[in-house]
Amino acid sequence: MKTISSLAVAIGLGALAACQQSPQEAQADNIQANADNAAEAFEAAADNASNEVTEEILENQAEGIRDAGENLAENVAQNGR
């Protein structure tokens, strides 16, 4: 229940912050959030991997997803594309 309440507060604060953002900034935030969510899924899969090689591959993919999301979000925020 505590997690749900925290998530609801975070969503509310995010929506409030989005009101004062440009469309490009809002889109950049969404890109970053989606990349973070995807990376977390890969990290969770890495935690459940059956061997170290698979775990390392998944962790590297998670890092790549985060980096790509960050770069794309930065580009969108600065250039609108």
C-alpha cells in the first residue's frame, strides 16, 4: 500500500511539473522514463539470470538502453527532434 501511495504522489508531482514544461521537455521526460522502465526490466531479468554471462549481457543491455534514452531525450529537449 505504501508503494502505491508513493507512486500516486510521484505521478501527481510529475503531472504538476509537466504543466510548466515545453512540449519538447515533456516528450524528453517521457522518453527518459520509458528508457528507465525498459532498463529496469532488463536489470530484473539479469537478477533472475541462471548464469553470470547472461546476467552481464542483460546488465549491459540495460545500461545501453539508459544511455540511448538519455541521449535521445537530451536531443529532443534541445532540438525538438
